[in-house]
Amino acid sequence: MEARFLERALELAEHGRGTTHPNPVVGAVAVVGDEIVGEGWHERKGGPHAEVVALEAAGERARGATLYVSMEPCAHHGTTPPCTEAVLRAGVAKVVAGSLDPNPEARGGLELLRAAGVEVEDADSFAARAQNEAWRTWVSLGRPFVVLKLAQTLDGRVAVPGTDGWISGPDSRRRVHELRAQVDAVAVGMGTARADDPQLTARDVGATRQPRRLVFGSGPSDLEVRSGALEEELRALAGEGVQSLLLEGGPKLATSFLREGLVDKLMLFVAPEIAGAGLTFAPELDDLVRLSHMTAEPVGDDVLLTAWVHEPSCTVRVATRASSSSRGAPSRATPTISIGISATSEATNSRSRSESSSAACRSSSTSMSGCFALSPRSSRPTCRWGCSNGCATWANSWGAS
């Protein structure tokens, strides 16, 4: 596999950002030897998928080519025919997918192509999965992908008395407006809503749409009030088409979501200040929350720390045509990191998942990576993401605790 061609597919996929909703963004590149002979991306729901566009651009040169695609070709007939049919019709020799499709209606494209004699490779790229992190969570877990955004001083203060209320600098605040423009909904807690009367809109960033503005809690508000249990409200929002949710509330709301294992990603803006007083973010949780793939990025005078509590979606490995044996689970791209936030059982699951992912499926040609977690109360693994037969078979092979 040439990593640069997969990177090009990911780059192409971004051309569809903002126009494919509710579909994921996908890019594809057809390659012969060292030359790109066709490329494309999915532009909008109901339009041709990336693979079809790339193969049409390649024409006759697609025969015998390698097709790099950011997500495996779909295997079902929805608003468009299955992309697997286009791949087979074009005579493609090999397909390299950056990620697998978690959608139970569409997944299985690589396995279908392999059975038809096409060589396939699942690159299991974290970048490819993260590219559609909101959609993957929405379609596999039935709730929005939740991003917790916080701003704090170096000594952990999220509110400092005697100031204008801003902790982060102007560049960080602009980044937050960009985040609002990208998500489907923004939320705060009722305490923040009453104290700050936030607008929660995306301003001065050329937003083409505004997010839904939510408040979790009870009582009158100009925001959309969601007063039910958190998980129930998230499932209701998912049913209304909300794939991504940005949490901008204070420590109380953040703690509530963390305790229930409902935070998927953390974005922490750290300002170069030591306040010495003020409200801190120190949630009282049951255990340690472990984060992975943490990055640090300068944003003006601040530093943005980004890390995942739950990696986007599961991965079901697919054997290549050259070998019928199962492929081993890949090593983690980065070590698991904790930054002093305590934890929930979901975090315990995240830790156990890395320990269990090296085991191969004992009864099929498929092996699993990142799908299983050991419950804190049981030694029996459970599928976190709702995968189908392969996962169920693997779980059953462990036996009940």
C-alpha cells in the first residue's frame, strides 16, 4: 500500500465537507503503477459515490488498477447502486480502504469484493475513521458524537473572579465559532444558560448553517430545553438527525456526561495564566478516564489539547485474497494517555479494549480490532459498537463469566 494515495483519498473526501450530510465524506483514487488515473469524491446525498466518480474518470485504465478509497465501497442499493458493482464492472484488481463501513445496511463491501476475487486491504487508518467520527458514532451507536470543549488556566481554573469572563484568547474563541459551524448542535447546562445567557451561534466565520442551541436541565430558557435523562435525550437527538454535539457548559455538565460515558472527544484550550483562585474542573468520577491520540496545537497564545475518549467506531478486519488466515490486530498508532481526569466504566472499557484487541476470532476468518471491551463486572467481552455476526461469534467463543 502506498500511503500517499490513501492520504490523497482523504484529502479529496474533504471537498464534500458540508454538502454530503447526512452521508459521510468519502474520497477515492484509481492508481496504475505510480500514476493516478482517476480520482473523485462524494459530493451530496443521492449523487454518485467517490468510487464511481474516480472509476469514470479513469475510464478503461481502471482495469487492473488499484483503487484507494477512504471508506470501503458500499454493498447495498440505497439512493444509488452498490459501489461494489462499479468496482467489479471496471475490472479493478485491488481495493485499499482507509476504514470499514459501520453502517449495518451498507457494510461488507471489502468482504464481497474479496469473495469475487478482488484483492482487498483494510488499512484501518485512524485518520480515515476520525474523518467521519460523528457519522460513524451516529450510525453505529444511535447517538451523536459528543465533543467536550473546555477552556482553563494552567492551574485548572475554568472561571476566574475579577476578570471579564474570558479565559482563552481571541484566536481560541474564533476556533470555537468554527467548531460551532461544523457541528449539528451546541449545548450548555441550565446554570451556564442562566448565568451567561450564551448565544451559542457561529459568528464571523462564514457559517453556511447554524447549530441547534440546546440547554440540558429544567426551567424556562430561550434555548431548546432537553430535560430528560442524558442518554435518552441523545438518542432522541440522533433520531432527529443530530450527528454531532458540542458541549460548552461548565464543570457540572461535563461531569454528568463523563460519568455516563457519553463524551467521545475532549478539546481543552489552555491559557498561559495561573489564576490562583476560581472554579476548577475536577470531576469526581469512579476511575481514570484514559485518552488516546492526544495532540497539542498552538492557537494564538493558548495551547489546544485534543484527545479521544472513545475512538470512532469499530474495525472488523478483512482477509486479503492472498491469505485466508485472519489478520492480526494492528498496533496502536499512539499510546493511551491519561491527563489526570478521572473516569467511568466506559474508560475502563477503553483500557481493556486495547488489551483484548490482540485476540483473534477463533471461529471465522475475521479478526477484530477495537470492538471489544471487558466489563468491569465480568470477564466476558461485550461489543461496544453493535457489530453483527463476526463480533457475536467471537464473544460467544469466550463463554459466559
